Amino acid sequence: MQILLSELKANLSRRAKFDVVVITIILLLGFVVSQQFDFLEWIYQSSRQYEHYELDELVPTLLFGVLAFAYFSYRRWHDVKLLSKYLEEQSLTEPVTHIANRRALFALLEQIAQEEEPQHGFILISVFGLDEIRNKLGFITVEHIVIELLYLLNQELEDDQLIIAWHTGQFIVHAPNYNQAKAHLLAERLAQANKTATQAILRKLHIQSASTMVNRKTSEAELLERLEDNLLD
């Protein structure tokens, strides 16, 4: 999905550059043709010759029309830009739980790669027991349980920390400006988050967590490999 989005952005950029070249060529051709046939002089003479038809008002009317169309185009461009930003934000979240998804993690790692001295903690959370609940009570029940669990996990997070859906029953937490010790403590708290739940079915879930640090450019595959290795240790 990330590759398709990058290709789409690259294609749009190429099309925009091509359109600029075409518009420039048309303007240059228009200038050459106008220079050869002296359109402005012809318009002036025609407007004076047929002044009783109010042709002399046609040029300023067209000018105002161009300005009005330019204003209209700018407003629509601004609307499209806002819509594009909204749709891009929507594409970074899960439709059911409304939390960040894999694309959000990809965008986050791209942003971290631009930082000079990044220091970010990442925590992998694996929830065991959801498959058994799905087999007994159905998919809808599992969705409600996951939403309740996410609420409990979010209670342990600070405002600038983000929880990302990875696989079914797996989540990745991003904790900016965290060292290894703080990330490890947060991972331990998240592993016990369901123990205070009022619903017995939530308390029966088993949660494992592991943390790692990112202080340089890191790919998704590398990050996940480190987290899974730490989870197995």
C-alpha cells in the first residue's frame, strides 16, 4: 500500500510538471501569434468600429471573468487540498477501532529518519486468547473486547504516545523521547493493563510485551524483527 501511494504521488508530480510545460508552450505560442497578427490592435479597431454593439466593453469583461475564474480555481484547489489531507489522515486509521494502522507506522518511521538525533521507544503488544473468544462468541464480540482492551491500554499512555494496530491481536506503541529503561517499564505496565478490567473475559486474556529503541533510520522489517526477538527472549 505504501509503495502504491508513493507511485501515485510520483505520477501526480510528473503530471503537474508536464502541465506546467504545456501551459508555458501555449503562452509562448500565443505571444508569437499575437505578435505576428497584432491582435490587440485588431481588437481596438473592431471595438471602435462596432462601438454601438458595446464591443469595447468585451475586453474588460473578459479580464474580470479571468480574475473571477482564477479566484474560483484557487478556492477549489484549496478545497481539494483539504480533502486530500483529510483522506490521507483517514487512511492512517483502522475503520473499526479508529486507531493508527500500518501506514501510520510507515509514515512515522519516515519522519524519524529525517531527525538528527532521534530517540524513540517502540513496544510490541501481543494479546493471546482472542481466537478462542472468536470461535466461541463470534467476530462482533471480539471487536468489542478489542475496543475495551484498547481503552485500557490507552489509560497507560501519555498524550504524545501512539498505539498502532499491527496484526490481529498485535499492537505497536510509539513512545517518543523514551530511553530503554522507560520503554521497558511502560511495556511491563501495558502487559498488566487488562488485570484491572471489570469484565472477567478481559482479565482472562494473556498479554506479552517487549520494547526496543530507535535512534537511527530503521525500516518496518528491522523494527518488527527486533521487537519479536525481544518478545521471545
